[in-house]
Amino acid sequence: MMRIVLPVIGTVAAWRDHVRRLAAEGVAPEGVRWTVGEEARDLLVPDLPPILPRPLKIGREALDEIETALCHSDSERFNRAHALVLRLNDGLAWGDRTDPALRKLMEQAKTVRRDIHKMHAFVRFREVPTEGPRRAFAAWFEPDHHIVERGTPFFAKRFADMDWVIATPAVTARFDGTLHFEETADTARPPPDATEDLWRTYYASIFNPGRVMVKAMQSEMPKKYWKNLPEADLIPDLIRGADARVREMQAREAEEAPERRRAVARTMAMPERLQPEAGTLDALRAEAAACTRCPLYAPATQTVFGEGPRDAKIMVVGEQPGDQEDLAGRPFVGPAGKVFDEEAEAAGLDRRQLYVTNAVKHFKFTPRGKRRIHQRPDTGEIRACHLWLEGELGLIRPKLIVSMGATALQSLTGKGEGILKRRGGIEEMKDGTPVLVTVHPSYLLRLPDPELAKVERAKFREDLAQAARYLD
Ligand code: URA
């Protein structure tokens, strides 16, 4: 009989090392009792005769799926995976859904992935006061499975320019330029009735461990939540300072729009997989609404699909929805949209005649407090979203595409560089559809010199006037 206690942090990697060793030593899976973090109470595991020792060789895809399934909360997962690894090694075909154990493992991997998606969509960061040079955010999240180590690299990539902590009942992920994991201390769980003030003050201690806001906590928090904290009277000034910072931050922040929460819930209810090819704009829009082809879908409120008449002669392509578009679910309804509408009208283009869309259909942003700061989509994201743009192009078949900004240009022509030299010119898609190159309206909004802004706006209008000729 063999008892193995796996660590709470690095559970999967430790299991992998043990299984390699167990296989090399010929230990039968049924003779192993796995636990995480502490010895098992029930230790009645039979002594079994040794099995044939063997080195393990498992394909990458299989190993990845097994390791995902090991994040499931099922207590039998370690034994099941151990036995499966040996059978795969001995010739069981990977992906064979007729095998009950393999099917179960694959279903559990899928459940884990769904839990990770949920984490990506529902973690709510709150800014907390910090003494450090970077802004700091904290979140409390309760996943169904053991997904913290697998699910948080996503946040490290997305929120690389700030410090953050995601605490869960078992494991806490901490990012300060590098991602670390630790077992969650008793004191890290916010009280169920925590007010925003208390929550922030409390979590500030995570970033300023020498400056725990003990008094504030003592006054509002049940004892069980602060029993592990240092002595109370050490730092009263810091408590006052933190309170002031908290109030100042709250005054700065707007209420989170309730429609965002509702839209997130709608998005989460959508099917995970893409449907077969859509033949109408409505079907394509419905498919795109459930898109998970790149990570941008998770923090965004919803897919912002194109809009306009099916027989539009001109299709206008921007970069990606901004903050207002993300909430409204419609393209170009914010400040850049206002510039576009004004200049299009002046150029003789009626927006109702145009099909208006974006190269990327989800808003990419970095949260700053409750503001969401636009981030440019990268090549992978543009490529992942190209499918939808292609679908729109195939159904609309415009006489002309107006490409606004470098992202649209990259998506449409494969090359986004040198836009200021190319603007005003007509290029071609692979199928010969003409692409009129122009700048993005938000570029006009960003120009600090009013004279230059005026000149550039006039050039933008000229570009649109050129497009208007295709209406005939
Ligand atoms: N910028 C874009 O590129 N598209 C929008 O829909 C809004 C702002």
C-alpha cells in the first residue's frame, strides 16, 4: 500500500513526477492512495502485487488533457489518470470515447475548461491602495475546481502592467511581474457581508503586508477573519491614510453599468463551440456571439458584430469596438463613431447605406479602476477574428471596402504598416475587391495640435468623398 500526499501548489506536476516513478517501479494504480495537502483519514488501501515496470511515453495532447482533468475536484481523479496513463502507454488509443475511463476523463477536462472560462469572465478586480510603484487590484473568486494555477496565466498576460491578487478558498495567485501561488491564508477570505470600503481596506494588506489595517478590520470584521493578523495598535496612521485613499478612489469611480453584468451572463449562457457555417448575416451574427476563438471574448461584454443593409455597396471596417460599443453591442457609437458620422455625412455618405463593422469583434482593454483602457489587438487576435470579417464580406459582397486604421488594413490586406503613406490609395483584396485606405477616426481625436487635426480631418473627409463615388 502506498500513500502519496500531493502539495496544494503544484499538485499536477507532483502527480506527474510520482506517476513516472510509480510506473518505473511497477506499482499498481489500485494500490495507491492519493491525497492533496494532508494525509488521508481512510488509509485502507490494499497491498497489491507489483506490475510490470515501464518507462512512460505519453503524447503531448493526451498529457495536456490529463493534466486539465486533474484540476477537477473529483477525489478519484488521480487514480483514474494514473491507470489511464499506463493503459495509454500500453496501446489504448487516445480519444477513444468508447472507453468509459477515458470518456470520463475527457468530460472532466471539459468541465475544468468551462470553470476556467467562468473565472476569466467573472473575476472582478477592485483597486486597492498600495505603497508600491504600480497600481494594485485584488479579487476574490470561488471556482468549482482546482483551476487557479491553470486559469491565472491568462490574467498575467492581460494585466501585465499592474500588481494583482486573485484569492480563492484554497490557492491565491499573486502577480508582481511574475506569477506566484500560495496557499490561501485563513484571513484572506473576505467576510460575506463585506462592504466595499472594508473589502478594499482589507485587501490592501495583501500588497502592504507590513501595514495591515488592523483597526479598521477590528471594528467591522468578525474575529474569525482577523485572528491571524499582527498586533492591533502598531499602525493607526496607516489605517487612516488607507481609509482616505479608499474614499478618494471610490469617489473617482463610476458605478459598473448593470447592462454589462447582464450581457456577461448572456455571453456565458452561449454554446462553447462554433456552429456549422452560417448562410445569413443573422446566423453569422449568432455564431459570432458565442465566439471563443481568442481570449478577448472573456473580459469583453459581448461580441460587437457589424451592422447595415445586406445590399450595402460600401463596407466600412474599423479596428475593434471601444468601451461604449462593447456595452451597446453596436459598432461606432462612441466618440470615434461620432467623428465618423460627421465626416461621412459631410462627404455625402449616409451611414444608413453603409455596412459598418470591425476587424476584431471584442473590446480589448486593460482595467484602470473601473475605467477600461483600449489596447490594440495583436496579430493572433486579428487573425482569429478574420473568420467573421470574411463571413461578412462573403455575404455583403461590397463594391468597395473602406479600411480605417492599421488593424483593419492588416486584416484586409495582410499588411498594416505605412498607413499614412498608403492613405487615400485604393488597394485590392485577394479576390479583387477594392480597399480604400484611410486613417482611423480615433487618430483624429488623438492629435494634440488643433491645426494638424483640422488638416487631417479634411483629408479623412476627402477619402470618404472618394468612397461616396462607389454609391452610384
Ligand atoms: N473604434 C473602432 O474601430 N470601432 C468601433 O466600433 C469603435 C471605435
